Amino acid sequence: MIALSPGIAYGCFNLLRLADEHPMPFQQLRSELPRQGGMEVGRLLEVAQELHWLRANDCGIAVLTPAGARLLGIDLDYLKLRQALLDYVETIRPPWIKNAIDGRLKVLSFSPTEVAQSLIEAELARGYENDVVHFWDRLAAIARGLRNAELGEIGREGERLTLAFERERTGREPKWRSVESNSDGYDVLSVASASDLQQLPIEVKASRMGMRGTFHLTRNEWDATELMPLHQFHLWDLSKNGSPTLAVVSRPEVGEHVSLDVGEGQWGEVVIPFATFAPLFERTVGHGARLGCADSH
């Protein structure tokens, strides 16, 4: 994975300028300009293409992309470096970007040395000027988007497991409601058992952190299920690759951990650890006795 150091960034900037002023094929760039600012041009070409700053046209000539032209059009080097960092983060999606949700200090502490140096050179490591704060807000927004996408993927994985589980348990095809609507208060609609066709709404929560994981339950999700007597939760532990385990938890069992409105305060969301229901994961392995309890709710 690329670590965008100041040296690589400035080398790419020079390469973009040369490609813009002296159009030539990629191979000619490599042979006639073997090094640029102490960096191998071949490496810089790879980075510039991977970050979508440079491409080959139909004749094989190296030409700037719109992103490359935008970058080259920025006059000041430190501002150019800021845009390069944003392009880098949006294209590569490096793991350290998740720290941006927790602020600047966390990123500077846990990003690769090369990236931290680029942030310093871009005059982003200190100060509270509007453009500096705006950069960190952009970075945090990208991180939240990636985090939400990751959580969405984990959630869908849990829902697919529940669909397969219910299909095997009941011999009937459950309905994947969350694909159609997020406002029903549940993700999958199954039936109580093979012989009992009462509707069984299931809210699915999944985590790759095992018993260290948590799940969030909003007031709207909870209130929407108040008149669903068979409503239950499927908690999927996805921490062991290829060996997911399930806890089937009834609404009353979850209700023991739901907040109450007190005085003028109203609860909006609770966070419940998976570990709260650890014994239920053990009882569910192999479609065990827990299913019998679920059918009776």
C-alpha cells in the first residue's frame, strides 16, 4: 500500500508538470527521466496512476486526468499537498483513516510516519484556521462514510446468515425485509416453526469483535416492535472466520437492558455488549436447545 510521503508527493507534482508541458509516452518518460527529485520515475508513475492523476490516452501518451489537472492548478505546495492527501485517502482508503473520527491527534499518532510528515508539511498538524478545520472535517466525513459502509457489510453478512438459518430451521423461505424498508423494526420476517406459521420478526445484529462487540438499539427500533409478541434478535458473532455463532434473544431479554424515560429525559439509543448474552451463544451452537425456546415466544 502507498504511504504518501512528502518526497513521493512532490515527485508526483513535478512529474505531472513535466507530463503537461512535454507530452510523451509512459515508456519514454521512464527512459529519459529515470529519476525525479531523488525518486525513481517508474515508482512515481505507478503512484500517479493509482491515485488517478495520470493516465495513458489512446496513443499511449501520458496525460493528466481531471484530478491531476486540478492538483497541478493549485499554486502553493502546501495546499497542493492537502489536496493530494484527500485524493490519496479517498482512493486508497488506508486503515489509519478510521482514526480521523476521533480527531487530529489520533491520526498524527497512529498514521504511518510518511503520512504524518505529509500532514505536518501541509501545515495541518496544528492551528485552528478555517481551512485547517475544514480539512479535518473532510477527513472525518470520509472516515465515517467508510465506517458506515463497513458496518453495512457486516450487517448484511449477519442478515444472510439469519436467512439461511431460518430457511433450514423452518423449511420455508423467510423474507428479507431490510432490503425493502428500514422502518419496519426488523430485518427478516420468518415463521415461528415449521408447524406454526405465526409471523416471526427478527432484528439482526452482527459483530466481528466477538464478545467485545456491541450492538446499538434505537428508540424507534424498539418502539416499532412493541406490538410484535414473537419479535426476537439474532446476534451473530463473526469473529471466527468461517465459524459464525448465533444467539437467539427474545424481546423481553433485550428489554432488561433498555433504558427508561426519567423525568423530562427520554432515551434515544442504547448500546448493549454482546457479552451480555454470552451463554446464549453457547446454547445455540449447532442449532441447539435455544431454538426450542425461540419457537415458544
